Amino acid sequence: MVPRLVLDRSAQSATLDGIRLDLPMQMFALFRLLTEQAVQRDPLLKKQEIEAQTGRPANEIVRDLRKALVSGGLPDAQAKALIATVRARGYRLGLEPTEVSVEG
């Protein structure tokens, strides 16, 4: 099966369903954290981890990431589904681990 999302750490790029996601550096860093967590046993990225890694409130930076995904061409609903909120706990990538490939 061909992965829907390919994250290339060395090239600092991500492709979803064949479409390159052009994200600002800070947004890419958060997207990378979410993607790397998605292939772990527990796909949840806790709010505290996001805040520790980015120095910003989790809800604000996730909102900005979703806006950046929409600016890059994703429909609003797809951006919200891709960066899923886990109420009172954190966020997770809205894809199954088998749909994700992390390279580089």
C-alpha cells in the first residue's frame, strides 16, 4: 500500500495524497512531531509536549498549523480531520500508522 502521507525529515518536506505541503518552518516542526508520534504505539501528542517543544500554547500553534494547511490548498474540513483534537489531552494525526511514512 502506498502511504498517503510521506514526511521527509532530511528535505524538510511533506506530501499528502501526492500534494506537497508547503509549511513555514515552525508549522513544519509541529507537523513533524505529530507525524512522528502517529507511527508510535500511542499516537497522541500531549498539549504539554507541544508547548515544551514550540514555546507556544498548543491550541494556538495547532490553529496556525491548520490555517497553514488550508493556505497550502487543503479544504478546511480536511485540515481539521488531519490534525485531530483529542479533548482535554492533546492532538493526533488523523491518519492510520499504515498511511504514514517517515523518511530521512
